[in-house]
Amino acid sequence: MNNNKVLNVNDCWLELKKVVELKGVTQRAVRLAIQRGKYISRATKTVDGQRYEILLSSLEPDIQQKFLDEYYKNMLEPEQDTPLAIIQPKQEHVIPDKARELALAKYDLVQLWL
């Protein structure tokens, strides 16, 4: 894709996941269509293996329009930041007075014994 604001449809390659999302079908259906030669595609090597990309201009016109609408909408309305989660501070572990007295009494006994 270009860095320009206007998208060149003839030079735009979409990832397989994006095409699946736009068409509303499974990855298998898109891969079978690629094997049948329905779309112009290319495989790019990545660290994880191969990634398939499909040329936008080879997709159906309604899918192209759907992508372009989404592309320009995102350009005009950037994603708004989601509000940060409010983190409640942890309450300190409060030791009951009775337990504290018992622990101190045991400590005193051990100190006397030593």
C-alpha cells in the first residue's frame, strides 16, 4: 500500500484474515478460491511460515467497496482510545488483635527459651 491518503486499488494487497472478515466466510473457502484461480494472490515468507495476500482489485466489487468504506472511515475517524481500567488498591492484610497478641506471646516465649 502507499503512504498517500488515496488508496491505489491496483497495488493494494490484503491479508487473508482481512478478506475472510470482509467476505464473512471461512479461511478454507478463500484458500480454495485462490487455488481455483478466482483471485490474484501471492505468498510471502514470514517467521511463522507463509502468509497469503490477495490483490484488492481481484476481489468482487462489493467487497472492494466494503474495504474502501472501512479504510476511509478509519482514516477520517481514528480509533478512540479506550478508557483505562481503574485499578483498586489492594487492601492490606489486617491481622486481628487476638492473633497478633498470640504471635507476640509465642515470640516472647521463644526469646525467653533462647
